[in-house]
Amino acid sequence: MNYTFHWAPALKAWPQLLWGAVVTLEIAVLSMILGVMIAIALALFSKSNSKLLRGINSVWVELARNTPALFQVYMVYFGLGSLGLRLDSYPSLVVGITFNCAGYLAEAFRGGLRAIPETQVRAARSLGMSAPKVFIFIVLPQLFRIVFYPITNQMVWAILMTSLGVVVGLTNDLMGVTQQMSVVTFRTFEYFALAAILYYALAKFVTLGAGVLARRLFQY
Amino acid sequence: MVLQRAAGSLLDVFRSIPLLIQFVLINSVNSLLRLGLSTFKVACLVLAIYTAAYCTELVRAGILSVPSITRRAGRSLGLTYLQDLREIVFPIAVKVVLPNWIGLTLGVMKDTSLVLWIGITELLRSSQSIVTRTQEPLLVLAIAGLIYFLMSFPVARLGTMLEKKWTPND
């Protein structure tokens, strides 16, 4: 092997990579918050009596689960663009990941809703709570406990999925920064190895943090 | 034990790094070491390692799902360890593993779209080059999505069907 590794310039770029990691985390958190909200709505849709709402749920879930995430991001970036809705690469990445996460989480939430006994809802209703109140104070807290593990899993997935942004021209997330620097310096291996370490650290941070959080929240 | 933990954390690394970065890294290692593999082979290699990382978890869960009493009974009837694995663990574990394994296969099938980044023309890449020619992104992408969907949906349905059929007492 006649190749000398040049780690110095890559290590000098550490601050930029770290900022990229912050942007990556920001995209992941943003799309997870949106995704969880949509997933709750979709899970409720799947239980409703309206055929239209159930249809929306099943179309969303099947599309999100049966096409590649990259295709979904492409569809938002190029496809919606031709409908006259031009989104930048950052928002279209967020929309794409949100779509994907919502589809996967909706299934988990649907299973979680089934695990909450119907009698509790009826008891709360007969105590005089309104339906939204029952959902927020009785169902949701228990639901979050059941789906906590799927949510953390999906959060790690969301972080990994942000790397798709580079394909639609995002330049300020971790993958985008790394790509730009490696194109400028031709030190592909060094930069991408550093990026891999950062992604690994982010994923570990999320799983360990979730473990600590779970122990604090669900100790009884 | 040490080996077990080392294997576990190594596989965890492959699960926590974006596939896109794994493609780029292995591809650059390929050219640094002058291994002379084609990008297609690199892509297959990366996807294989990535799949193995997930499949290990599935197989482990499958083996753990076999009650240890059953295995002990088999061993005390005089089966060797390998016979126990083949005749007792395998038939029971397969029913747990196979539905998830189908899901994993579909996941990998969808992840193949990422190989366009290291310069392989697959479904998504070729639809993109058609888009640049015809300037009809919505139509072409919708067709590509339909192809993905048609490949994935029936198999996914089969997976859920098997899961329902084989889940005991449900």
C-alpha cells in the first residue's frame, strides 16, 4: 500500500464536523417530533369508523414501509417540485424523514393502543372526562411507556437517515460537510472515518440517553 | 464471553453507522489497498456485512425463544449438541425468525437504492437520468416507486401472514 494517511487536516476540520453533527441531530429531532405527532394521528385514524381516515392511514403506512427512504426524499425534493411546491433540501429532507418515521411509528402506536384496556377509557368517560381529556391523561401516558423502545429505535434510524440529505444537495449536515471536505481534499477515507465515529457516537448517545430516561421515568 | 461481547459490539458498529458512509468507506479502502474489486462487489460486500449485523440479532432471538426445558429434555434423551440444534432448536426457531427475516430482506432490498452514491446505476439512479432527459420528475419517480412497491408489498404481506399463522396462542 503506497498511500500515506493524512489525519492532520481531517482532525483540524473537527469543529466543522461537530457542527455538522449538531445539524444532523437537529434534523433528526425535528422530524421525530413531527413524526410522532403524525403517527399518533394515523394510529387514531386506523381505529376510526370513517373509511376515508382508515384509507389515509393504510396508504401512508404501506407507502412509507414499502418504498426506500431515499425514494421518499427524492419524491419530496423533485416530485413535489414539479407540482409547484419547491422545497429546499433541508425542509425536503425533514419532510421525507417525517413521512418515513410516521409510517413506521404508526404501526407501533397501533399495537400500543391495542394493549391499553378499553375498560379504562370507559371508566374515565363515566367519571365525566371528555374524550380528548381521556386520550391525553389516560391513554397517552401509558401509550408512551409501551412505545418507548420503538421510538428510541426509530430515533436512531432517523439520525442514520439524515445522511440521505447529501443526495438531494444538503451541505451543512454531518454527511454533507464530510462530503464537501473530502471532495476538496481528496482525503475520502480520513474524513469519512471521522464522520463514521461521530455517527456512532450520536447513535450511542441516543440509546444510552434513552436507557437513562427510561429508568428515571418508568421506575415503578 | 469476551468473544461474545466483542462480536456484539462490532455488529453494533455496523448498525449505528449510516449505510451511505459504510459504502464510501469500504469503497475507498478498496481503492487504497488496490484490491481491485468492482463497485458492484463492494456494494454486495457492504450490504452483506450490514445484513449479517441485523440477522445475528434475529437468529439470537430465535434460539432464545426455544424453551431451555425442551432443549434439556432433548439432551437428556441422548442427543448431541449439534443434533439438539438441528432437530429441536431449528424447527422451533425458524417459525420465530422467518417472518422477521423476511422483513429484514425487504429492508435490505430498499437499502440497495443507496448504492447509487458509489456510482452504480440501479432503479432510482436510472429513473433520475430519465428525469433529466424528459423533465417529468413526478411521473418517472412515481413509476419507480410503484416498481419498488410491487416488489416489496406482496412479500411484506407474506411475512405478516406467516407471523400471524405461527405466533402461538394469539
